[in-house]
Amino acid sequence: MDIRPATTVAELLAAGHLFDAPPREEWAARFLAAEGHVLLIAYVDGVAAGFVSGIEMLHPDKGTEMCLYELAVDDPFRRRGIGGALTRALVDLARERGCYDMWVGVEPDNGAALATYRSTGAGDDGRFAMLVWEFGGGPEASQP
């Protein structure tokens, strides 16, 4: 397995099967150009098998933390440690960048995600509610 940062739009588009919806070229370009955005892709025998994305967030009184935004592993590659390896790679990158912590939001019934994150050193910080303002134009807008 080879884990490396996505640096080109072509790489993101080629890994499109890993995303919830097909990535749009313009959004991929914006993501790659945005300061503090990172997407690591795991390759197995040259095939994109999974990815993890992270976003650095800076606050005036706290410094910078990393949010693990999304982790995905293609079905044929699951249960091989790829999710854990991607998570650890993002943890290492966050430390290298001077982040004071890294966090992820997980549904309490997502046992696979909870097991993956806990196996890589994450601890439960308690329960919280996530509230969302929907504005439209999300992934469903990219569907034909």
C-alpha cells in the first residue's frame, strides 16, 4: 500500500469511485488550492483503494486543529487496515503541521468507523449534537 497526497485534479477525478458523488473538476481544483485542505489517497497495486480528507481550522485563542472530514475505503479493499493507515497518516500530518489536536464527528451507531478511529488512538470526548443549515448545491446537485 502506498499513501500519498493528492496534488492534481486528475488524481482526484481518477479516484472518483471512492466519493459519495462524482467529484466536479472545479470543486476538486478549489479543494486542492485551498490552504489547509489535504486529501491522502491509498493505492493498492496502483489502484485507488481509499482516501482521507482533512481540513485545518484556525481559531484566535486555540491555534490550529485538524478535522478529519471524510474517510472512505472501496468495498473490495475493506478490512485490510487501509482506513486505519489513512487515519494514522493524517494524524502524522496534523502533528507535522503543528496542530494541537485532530477530531472527527461519527454517528454513534457507526461501529466500523468508531473501531477504526479508536484503533488509531482517538478517544471519546463525549456526545454532541450536530446541527446543519442546508443551502442546496451539495453533492446531489452534481447528479445529472
